Amino acid sequence: MGLIYLDSCLVIYLVERHPVWFDAVRRNVSAEPDARFAISPLVKAECLIGPLRRGDLPLEGLYRSFFETLSTLDMNEAVFLDAARLRARFGLKMPDAMHLACAQRHACVGLWTNDGRLATAGGALVRTIST
């Protein structure tokens, strides 16, 4: 197995041990012991909004520690231009288009999410995690 990009929602479910989604995400991650998991700076930013808004320093620290266990993929100009094409073609919201463009640009073997809208645009690359 190669590099798998985790969407922000899945990282949030793992770090915050979401009562509905945590087990499903953990089960999928555990089922791929040879995979390398990756995120982008966009994932980090989206995940930190809640803890920063609430001033929750312990949760912010949990996120920062978790980020260190994952590969971080660059989001250069090519990713932004690819995202613009995806947004124009599929009508994705810009952050979703950027997640998909980043995963594609870095030749990830998967983009895991629970957002079904990405599946249409990403095809076989996208795995929608469900409970």
C-alpha cells in the first residue's frame, strides 16, 4: 500500500475520538498496516480552528502531536491550479478541491473522507468511510 491522504474530518474524528466515527476510521486505518498516511497544511489549519477558537490548548497539543505521526504534503502553486480545475469541472468547494488536487498531485493511492461529493470528482482514488 502507498500513501493515503486523510481528509480533515477523519483527522478530527480520530483526535477527538468522535462517538460515531472514531471506531470506523480507526478500523480502516488499522486495516492498512503498510500504508503511509498523509495530510496537508490545509488539513492542519482546518483541524486547529475549533481548538484555537475555544482556546483549548490541550486539544491543540493533541492535534500537533498527531500531525507529527503523519507525512505532510506540500501545497504548491500546481496544487492550487489543479484545484481550480476541479472546482470548475465538478463544482466542489475550494477546500475539497484542494484536498483532492493535493492527493492527486502527490500520487496518493487513496484519499479517505466521509464526504461523498469527493467520490464523484476523485473516482477510484476516493474511499468514503462510513460507520
